Amino acid sequence: MIAQQRVCRVARDARRIGASRVPLAKAAPGRKVVAHVATATAEKVDVKQAGSFDFNTYMVDRAKLVNKALDDAVPLKYPETLNESMRYSLLAGGKRVRPALCLAACELVGGDVQAALPAACAMEMVHTMSLIHDDLPSMDNDDFRRGRPTNHKVYGEDTAILAGDALLSYSFEHIARATKGVPAERVLRVIMELGKAVGQDGLVAGQVVDIQSEDKEVGLDVLKYIHEHKTAALLEASVVCGAILGGADEGTIEKLRKYSLNIGLAFQVIDDILDVTATTEQLGKTAAKDLAVNKTTYPKLLGLEKSKQVADDLIKEAIQQLDGFDPVKAAPLVALAKFIGYRQN
């Protein structure tokens, strides 16, 4: 009964913000629970100078592929509340940039998309975990994410924390279990790359330094460390893991690593800019949060115009790493880099 009441509240919140209703998988035998979450579809995006490559269609197609795989990978089962919470955030929409990067990198080096799809899903699982935890009162304390109530506002802090933990651990299991037709050593290396991106040399390290830097004056070096670890590390893993699964040689992997580090840092510079220039409605989360807690950001240190120039330079450097690849196969990664540089939310 409690689970059903919570699900009804989720549905009511979703309808209030205009989300679509999507039935989840069947619950455990004897317990009838139907939950409703926002439809996970890629929103329309605009990319300048994208050439003849149809970026919007590409992203919509990739989102459909990834969303179906995520829906299948995380069915609703007992205990329903945990799995409802996981699905609530995992299937809440979003542009699926990290999975798209993983799949595009695999294709770039001649690999099969299906070989990289489990890893692409794992990147989104880890990213979703980071959003759930980042929104907690002990972290950024946010009430909205992707235009609707954050996970802990619907399910409580205890379940939100555990849902994030479950998504993180399952991401590694999913890679190991679902990746087919790829040599074991490549799969093992992918698991290692993802683990590094999340742990004390990646996302967690960046989050810790970010928290410790609130309401303090820190320099550009510390800010760059935060952004490279908290944000860029997972984008790097997405690209590098796709390349590894596609069978890339070491030289190619390192070129793509440089590409991904540049777009990863640019992603967060743009995030800093949008925090002070966009509205809550545009962002789908609370605007001006960095300002409210006196965080150091690129606009705060360099000003808006200089920050925009930094992002532009990073995107140009990233695209330069794609020189020498088949232009047709490289088009998605070029367009993704430009999208990150021009995005509005």
C-alpha cells in the first residue's frame, strides 16, 4: 500500500510538470504495482556548423536505442521501491550524451554498436547515480532535476542513496554480463577505465574537492581539477571505452582520450556559464545554485566572455584530435563536440 501511494505521488508530480506516463515492468508475484515515469526521449538539440550530418536525428535514434536497452536492463522487481527509484531517475529523459559518445567512438574505429551498447548503458547508470547523489541535501541540496522533483524528494534520502549505490554496482555487472562478441581482455579494461573514472581518481575526488571549495577562494588550477574529475572523467571513459570495445589501437585510444578530456572540461565550463545565464525552466534544475553557495566557477574567475572563449578553444582542440579519421565516421563525434560547446541546457 505504501509503495502504491508513493507511485501515485510520482505520477502526480510527473503530470504536474507535463511528463509522459510510461508503465514500468511487472512487479514481483503477488504485489501489483504500476509506476509512471517521464518518457525517456532525446530532446531536440541545435548544433551550429554541423554540416550535412543530421545531428538531431542521430541523437534521437541513439536515445531510442539506449532507452530501450536501459528499460530492459533495469526491470521493476522486488523490492519494488528500490527499483522504482532507480528507474525514476534512469528513465527520466536527458540527451544521453555519454552513451552516444561511447557508441560513436566504437563505430569510429570500426566496431559494432551492439558490442558497445552495454557499456553505453553503464555510462548512463553511473551518470544517473552521480545526479541522484549530487542532488542530496548533504551535497548540492537540489529539489529539481530534468524538470521534475529530484529522487530524494520522491523516495526519501535513504532510498535515493541506495538507488544510486545500486546503479553504480550494477553498471559493472551489466558490462561483464551483457557484453557479447568482445575479447575478455577488452571487457576487463573497460571495467577498469570506468572504475577509475568514478573513484578516488575520478568523479568522487572531484566531488570531494568541490564540496571542500564551497565558500572559499580557490584558483584556476583547483577549479580545473574539480571539473576534470567531477565531469570530464566520465565523458573520457565513455569515449575511451567505446574505442576499446571497437578494437582501437593504443595511438587511436590516446587521441580519443585527448578529444574527450577537452570536451569534458568544455562541458563543465558551459555548465558554469549556464548557471548564471539560464533560467530554472531552461535548465530543468535550479539556476544560480553555484552563486547561492559561493562556488568558484569559470565566470567568477575569468568573466563570462573569457569563459566562453575557453570553451570555444577546448572544443576546437577536441575536434583537431579527429583529423585523419574517416570524416563520415567522425561526424557524430564532431557534432557532439559542437553540441557541448553550443548547448543551452
